Amino acid sequence: MVGDGAVRRSADGGRTTPLRVDAQRNLEHVLRAAREVFGELGYGAPMEDVARRARVGVGTVYRRFPSKDVLVRRIAEEETARLTDQARTALGQEDEPWSALSRFLRTSVASGAGRLLPPQVLRVGVAEESDETSADEQFVDGARVPQQRQATGPDLRLVDQRTVAGDELDDSGAAALLEVVGRLVDRAREAGELRGDVTVSDVLLVIATAAPSLPDAAQQAAASARLLDILLEGLRSRPGR
């Protein structure tokens, strides 16, 4: 029997034959379990842990994802897309630049997406900030301040790390995330509400840092909210800063 519109996806994300209802259910269980396990233990967690959490045999996991790299890439790309949607929503529904940026951060941290960001997205900007003074930098009160490179086209400079566990991440997805978060950052900076030295990579790092994995859901939510309040205070511009 074929599920209602359920479609099998190949390793590269293409559409192939429809999935049976039970196969679709197993796939959903595996993806949910992978998000939980990788969110708690990182992308280094073994496939056996994912299978155990999904309550399926490890062979079932490998039938859908022939290698761990393929599963990791799927999860990383889905979480990158989710963050992009959250950033676009904040841009579209908040007129005030700081409100838009803080809404994006709060929504993203609450969703736990930061624990699943691919490492190379978190490293964006490292290459620029480690270079000598360039056209992308300016001096403020005698101090060199790295400026966020415009996130347009292929010149995003995702450093040299474009892989997650050995597989190539979809650059278009990463580019979309960096572009929309860059707009949030630029608006808040131009409004004088964001510190001049804060970059897109800093904002993504806040999302990853403020989403701890704790065994108790209530404690995790409280810890995330408290930590994010502190980090937001550090991002905000203050007179004389």
C-alpha cells in the first residue's frame, strides 16, 4: 500500500518512488531520532544510537541512509532551512531592527536548531577576521573592527570547510541562511542598536551556544532563556561602547 503522497528521496534529495506507509513511518521515526541524538550528543553520535532511539534495527536506518554522512547532511540541511525560515519570518513581521534580530534569536534558540547547525556555517567569517586589515574593515576609536562581508553570490567565503562528516553541504542552503541573517544584522547595526563589531557568525554562534541540551525539558528551556538574555545584552550597542 502506498502512503498519501509520501515520496521516497534518494541520497541526493531527489524524488524517486513512493514509500509504503510503514516505510514512511520508519523514515519519520529515524529523522526524529537523529535530530534528538545529534542534538544531545553531536554529529559524532553513532548510527546505533539513532536506531535505538527510533526503535528500529540499525539495518533499517542504513536502508534509508547508506552512510552516516548522508543522514548527517540531511539533518544539517533541514535545520539550516528551518533557521532561514525563522529569520525571514522575523524580518517580515518585525518593523524594529532590534526586535527582529532578538525575535529570530529567541525563536531559533527555543526550537533547539542551534544544536544542529553544521560546523562550517559556524566558522563563516573566520577567514576574514584573521586576515590583515582589508577593505572589509574600518577603524573605530583607533581600534580595528571587522566588517561583515556582504552575503551575496558565491563570494560568501564559507572558509575552506564545506563538508559535514565528509559530505558536501548544500551551499545554496547555507548561502540563503547567511544572506537573511546578514540582513537582520545590517539593519540592527545601521539603527545603532547592535555593536559595530558583531558579525553574522557571532549571531549564529549565539544560537548554538544558547541551546544547551539538558535532560529535563523545563530546566533546558529556563537555562536557554536565561543564557540568551545575557548574550543579547552583550550584543546590544550602548553609548560609549
